[in-house]
Amino acid sequence: MSVRRAELIHIEGADNFFGSLSEKVAALEMLRPPHPLSSKIAVTNLKRYIPEDKFQIKLYELIMDETKNVFSNFVDQNAFSLRTPFTDDELAIRILKYEKSLKSCFNLSQPELIGANKTNIMFG
């Protein structure tokens, strides 16, 4: 143990330990930020699609794709399971997961991108 600098840990049982470990690894995976270009590309496309009516379908598809991505993050692999014991740590992890899942939609919803002349960009 000293050669590898291992530490002895005391656990209540393998089921609890590995269940908790699995949840923490999944939380770390969810906290990994998305590739920065994906959000920038979406915003760039949005800026290109808004001013011209000929891009209404592409604009609609962009917004729907982002919405579907957010939805899939919320239902995929029970990332936001109600069966998880709810602690202060779990709350902090969930808030970070929510923020990560919604980041691209937040970026697309900035008022300065939409402009005052496009009040209804979906069905304008």
C-alpha cells in the first residue's frame, strides 16, 4: 500500500459504496462542459438566420434541435432522478447539471441577438 500511496477507506457495504461512487462519476461526467464551438456555432447561425425571412425554417429547426437536446439531457439516464437521496451536495450538483444542459438555449435567447424588429421569430 505504501508503494502506491494507497489509503484504506472504511465503507458500510459494497452496495452503498459502489452506488455512491457510480453517482459521483456520473455527476462528474455531467459537469464536463460541452465543446465551446457548439454554442458559438449555434449563436452564429442564429445571427445569420434572424434577419432574413428565407431562413425561417432553418431558424425553427435550430431552436427545435436545441430544445430537443435540452430535453434529452433531462430524461437521459435518469440524470435528474427523483429517487436520488436529496442532500445539499446533490442540490449543488443538480444546479450545475441544469446550467450545463441549458447553456446553449440561454445563449440563443439573448435579447440583443433577436432584435426589436423580430417579436415572433418562430411564426413571424
